[in-house]
Amino acid sequence: MQINQIIIALALILASQSYGQQTFSSTLLDAKTELPIPFATIQFNSKTGVISNDNGEFNISINRAVKATDSLMISCLGYEEKRVPLLNFNYSTIYLTSKTFDLSEVLVTNKTYTIDEILDKIKAGLAVNYNYSYNKRKLFYRTSYYTAMDKYDVNIETSTIPEFNQQFIDSLLQIMPKENSNHTEILGELYGEIEAESFQKMDILKACRLYDKSKDINLDNYEKRFNEIFRKYVKRDSYFKIKSGWFSVKEEMDSSLFGDDNEKEAAATDAILAEQKKKDSIRKIGFLHWKKMMIHNFENNNFIDEDNDLNFIHKSRRYDFEIADYAYINDMFVYVIPFKPKRNEDFAGTMYVNTEDFAVIRVDYKNVNPLSKFSLLGISMRKYLKEGTIIFQKNDNDKYTLKYRDETLGQQVGIKRPFKIVEKNKNVKGRRKQNELKGDIHFIVKNIEKTELIVFETNAISESDFNTFKEKAYVTPTQLNQYDPEFWKGYNIIEPNKAIKDFKVLESED
């Protein structure tokens, strides 16, 4: 074959590959209110589908050339199903219309049950409606952590060391990052029994982490300054008494501040380095093990578990329920049942129950009371937010498995305490007290954790298939300094929110 023929052939192959894979993006809006429609299902076929994000945005990739007959099927609770042709697709916005139905259809096709009868049937169906056996789940998982310091005050009342003054402390506070976030995304296949606490295996197909290392506090320059101050004012045979309110601890002087390195300390340093190398060598295994455990726990952390704090089914007597409406979800006729706590329970929300088999196929929930509060001696912690959506899909075996899960957790931690650091030395004449630093601190830190999981496919496997599968243990995520839309190009994922799209590591100024 001549060289020009080879070039033409390669060009045709590349052209066919690029034409054979296309990505379609749009935003779903309510036709009347023009508000975003989250958690809608966008399906190409039984094996290819995604969920719209909080802003109604979606992105779906088709791994073959589009035909004139191809289309997307878009369905969402309370809306008319919409078919959108893919040929010449050019929809930046897609509007969905609210679905209406004839109430007489309900009365003809369904027996009229009381809410108590429905709840009894829901409880009876928990053991038979949901799939707990061996399955392979192809999924996409995203976790996002957001941290914000709402308050960061350190006031110096007394200091016998001139350099340890308010200005020096303020300069330390200034370098502390006030806001930070990181995001981990994983596309993979999870193998094992869906039942809670069962051992899982995982094949991580692709993963990335958005993380700004510059937000880690770097005290290298301050450490040198600390050491200079200590060597100038503090005696090498002193010890410290650190006190906060009633609590007091004794801390010995670190002799390395004065250059007193010896063989014992060198051996300790070597041991630390060896341990770090060991940790680095198993880091890849740790990522796989930790993430598959987190994903499996997340897919099972729901109302089916009797001990879960989403206890509105198992402890239904503690809640008020009503049949508020009827609706369609993926061609299933459902009861719309809002619930709220009678007294001291934590959650309110709405569950959607199939009128045929009484399976709960969707739940939207949010806490109405803080989940926990703790305050003692100036230390406080408050878990103030837990909200989310759980959606199940019905498979070919008439069993339900998780399709989508979204949950946001919020926690606030505070500390408001006095402190006193006193240098003492028993080898000097006169009083033992040498130096003193006294003041108070007040910190309030708010943490938000958002987790999303979409399961694209759930396929039954045998126990033998599970035992035969071998994991690729050495897996680490690709570190990204900013959101890169090309990283997931050609893969179906959950469209990221604005915070992820805007993520970028700022270059440090020299």
C-alpha cells in the first residue's frame, strides 16, 4: 500500500471514530414556570441514560453514529414524557409540560386503600420488592467537600515574649484559607451482593480529583521564625504547662529546636520516613478499598435499613402521612405521600409509591430539626443539614435497584476557649515560671459534604462470577488543578454543578 493510501485510510478511520461518538447537552426547564427540572431521566436506550443535575442540566454521549430514527426519551415525575430527535440536535433548552390525568383512571384500576393499609403493604414489600443479590453495577460517583471558616479570632491578653504579640498571631491567621473545596469523581463497576455490609469488588474505569494543594497551610517560614524565638527566650531543659479552663497538660521541650540531634532521634526520623514510604506504596490500594466501601455504604444508606435514621417507614407511628396526589414515574402510577414528624423525629419529605406492588420508588427528604447538637465548656458541634433524593428503578426481574442518590450533609464546629501556655523550669533558682502566653480563641468552621451516585446499569451475576473477578488494586485518581470538560468527554456522568465548573487552582505569586 502506498503512503498516500495509508494516510487516507487513517484519516477515514479517525473520521469514522469521531463521527461514531457524539455528545448532547441541554437544560431542562418547566414550560410554565421556566424553573430547572432536576433528577429527570434522559434515556437513549435501556443501557444508556443519565440524570439531570440540580440545575436541570444534562450531558449524554452516544457511542455510535446517530440515525434518523434515534431520539432521547426524557421523563420526570409529574411531567409528560418527551421524545427529542437526535439528528440535527440543537436544543440549548428543552421544556417539559406538566402531566395531567383523569382521576377516574385511579378509581378504576386501583382499589381504594387507607394510608395505614398502604404503609403496611410498603413494609411487607421491603423484603421482596428490592434486589439484594449478586449484581454488577456500572456507576458514576461524585463527592464534594466544602469548608468555610465563619469565625477565626485569637486574642492575646498576656505575653512575656515580645515577638509573640497580637500582630504576629494575626499574620498567622491571615495565611489560613477561609474557604476550601475538593471533589472526587469515579466511573466504575461495582461487583457483589447489594445487601448492606456485604463484601464488594470494584473495577475503577476512570477517576479524578479536583484539589487545591495551595490551600494547605504552609508554615515552613513560620516554623523557622518560631525556632528562632524559642532559642532566644526558652531554656532547653524547660517544659510547658498548657491549660484551657479546667484542663491542663504537660509538654516536654523538643530538644531538636536547639540542634540536639542524636542517634536515637535519627533512628526515629528514619522510621518515620520508612513508614511514609510504606504508606505511599499502598496508597493506590487504599483508594480502591476506601472508595468501593464508601459507594456501597451510600447505596444502602436508606429507608430500607431498619436502623437507619431515615426511619419514616419502620417507625411510621411517629410520623403523619397523607395521600396528597397521584402521579406517573417512568410509566408507573404512584401515590404521592408527604410525611412529617409528629413530635421529635427529624425528617419531613415526600415518598412516591407504586400503586401495583407498593414499592417506594422515590423519596425526597430534609431534616426539620438539627440531627445532633453538642455544647460543653466552649466546644460545640451541630449537624444542621441532611437532605437528599433517592430514586429506584425497576429491572427486568421486577425487582428494584438504586438508580440515583443525592445527599447533602451540613455540620458546624465551634470552639470558644481561654488558653494559657506557661514555660516552667525546675533547674533554675527562684520561681519555676519563666514565660507565659495567655489569651482566648474563637473558631467556627462550617462543613458541607455533597454526594451523588447514578447507576447506569444493574446486571445480575452469579456468586462464581463474583469470586472469579480480579480487581486492579493499584488505582489512583488523576489530579486536576481545574475543571476540565475534556476529561469526561465521551463518558456519561452527572453534569457538574457551577462550583465544580468554576474550580481552579490559583497560581501562587512569587
